Amino acid sequence: MPDVKIMRVSIAADRCQGHNRCCLVAPELFEADDEGNAKARGDGIVAAGLEQKARLAVANCPEHAVRLTGA
């Protein structure tokens, strides 16, 4: 059985400035919190088929706050 890597997204809260580009490119993975900053939806696990959107969110964050692990 092949190793299955679980991809997970997260936001470095100390870096996020509320541009919310991640929410625009991957609304399935991110949402705004009560203060307008981005946060990962649920537990941050990237569902199959959303890997490219997760990478796009990382690439589009001007503050480099979006993190992707397990990629």
C-alpha cells in the first residue's frame, strides 16, 4: 500500500494582514475570522482535488502567511 501524504493548510496569524487572497482562490480551504483575517476551514486538511488550489493560495499570499505541510 503506498504512503498517503496528508496535506494541511494553516495561517500564521502573526503574519496575516487580512488581504484574504487565500479565501478568494480557495474558498473551500479558507475563510475570514471575526476580525477579517484568514483562517483555515475545519482542521486544515486539503481534500483530494484541492491540492492545486492550496498551492495557489500559498503563492498568492503577499505576507507569506499561508502554510502548506505534507506536500
